[in-house]
Amino acid sequence: MYITLFVICALTLLAYIILTLPVFGRLPEGASLERIRALPNVKDDVLQNQSFTPMEPEEGYWAIIKAMLKGNPNSKPKAVLPHVKPELDSVSGTKLTWFGHSSYLLQIDALKVLVDPVFSTTPSPFSFIGKKQYAGTDFIGAEDFPAIDVLLITHDHYDHMDYQSILKLKDNVKHFLTSAGAGSHLLRWGIPAEKITELAWEEQAVLCGLKFTAQPARHFTGRMFKRNRTLWSSFILETAEHKLFLGGDSGYDSHFKVIGEQHGPFDLAILECGQYNELWPFIHMFPEQTVMAAKDLKAKMLLPVHWGKFTLALHDWNDPVLRVSKSAEESEQLITTPLLGQTFQIGGNYPDTKWWLNMGNRKQ
């Protein structure tokens, strides 16, 4: 009896220690929680999408578990992904460098905006959990970046808000910008409140002379068991020369058309096109929907992201870019497909090399 009681107490203490580790962050409290409660899209402290967005498939969660256990032999590339050395010290023009998945650097003249930096080997709370990044995508680390003017985090999922990367970057960042409530995680990680700006949908902030406007997305949040206690957003970035749409994660919905009508056209829309499945059709776009969203936004150019580094779904690793490229061609939507690490100028010659072909998986 005493041994059983001891084991129960020990396991309870271990669980408590694990769940209070800083990697999980902290939910909004105090004034931050009161602000969340005052938002129009909250009910009983839980934030809501604009459209009904069921999380559980009709087949139940067991269908997802079975599909994940079955796996897909083509979910990872069979060869090392090519990359080029990024240019991180630009001082003129508006340039973008994509590092795989949803991490990219915008350089607006001498200003640097780093979006959703994830440079850990796995997009999870611990390195031994989850599938590791593809071979060839570790060509840059958080410690390699120069001073960052604005570090933007669209929402608090591990593949967008990476604890280890932020710890390495935080002392070299002037401003952190994120969705309402997500700043609580940053505070937990030792970032001063005066360096953090949170935005709810339709709110604006000017940082380093750059205008950011938070916009809706169709997704969810949560780093532990409680979902949707912090907001998920897309962002509009306006510079002196360009208007950019930074999509974050979102399922397809009418908000894209509304944003396009109210704020478009956009010189470039950066939109997710990967990690989709029919079992969760509302929280991630299928590639054809990514093109539809770009059209809705009145985007002159589309950069498809949220692929090319991690396997978080069941499709072939290159299925997103194959499908989004085909759909863009059929819809006459301009699309750019840079190499990992390739720095290109917005409004200049956009890269369009189909580098993902001949990588040992399904070919176009």
C-alpha cells in the first residue's frame, strides 16, 4: 500500500514539474486576461473563429491516430534538400529569405523583421518528441542572425513559436510583435513587457516606422491542454514601398476576400500550403485553396510556405508545392518558389526554379 502511494505521489510530482517547465509558456493572466475577455470573439475565456470550425473529425480522433500510425514513406525527402547561403546584411531594398516551413526574414532597407523563427530540430516542446527536420534544412541557426528590429510571432504553436530559438534571439531583438495573449509566453521566458506588443484583429502598431495590422485567420492555439486562450492572426505589413500579407496559419474562409477588398492589393502574399488533411480540413488550407486565398487577397505574387522542413501531416513532403504550383499556373496566379536560404528582392525578379523535383519522391 505504501509503495503504491509513493509511486502515485512521485508520478504526480513528476507530472507537475514537467507541466510547469518554461517551454510550455504561460496563459494570459491579470490585465492580459481581462483584455482577452473584452475581445468580441471570445466566449467563456475561449477565443473563437469567425466561422464555425470543428476540431474533431466526423470519424473521431481515433481516425487521426490510425492514420498517423500508418504513416507515409514519402513524408520525408530521400535526399538532402538544396540550399544557398542567405544574405543577412542587406541595407537597401525590400528583400525576403525563406528558411523552410514558416520561418522567413524580411529586410526593409536596413530594418530586419524575422517571422515565426523555428530553428530547433523538432517543432515540439522536447527534442526527442516529433519528427526531426529534413536533412539540409539546418543550414542556419538562431545564433547566426544579426540584430533583429521586429520579431513577429503569428501564434503560439510549437512550429511557429519555438522556445529555444527565442531564448537565443531575445537579447538581440528590439521589439516582439505577436497576437493578443501570446505575449504571456514571452514574459514567462524573461522578455521585458516594454519590448512586447500584442495585437488583436484589426488593431495596428507602428514599430521602427513599419505599420503592422493584425487580421483574422481560421486556426487555433495552445501549447498544452487548454486551447484558444491566446489569439491566432495574420498580419499586414506596410512599408514605404510595399504592402505585404503575412498569413501565418489559416484554413480557407471568407476573411481572405474581406481583407483583399478592404486592404488589397498586396505586392506579396505569404500563405501556408502544407500540413493539410481531410481529417482537419478547416484549420489548414489545401494547396488549391492557397491559390484561391491569394486571388481573394488580390496578391500580385504568392509565396507558399508551411512546407519544406517538417512533416506534420500525412501527405508526401513535396505534395504541397506540386499542387500549389499546378493550381497557380491554371489560375494564372503568379507564384515564387525560392530555394531554402535564397534571398530575393520583392518587386524584382522572383525565383521560380522547381528545385523540389528529382528529390527521390513523387515527381510532377
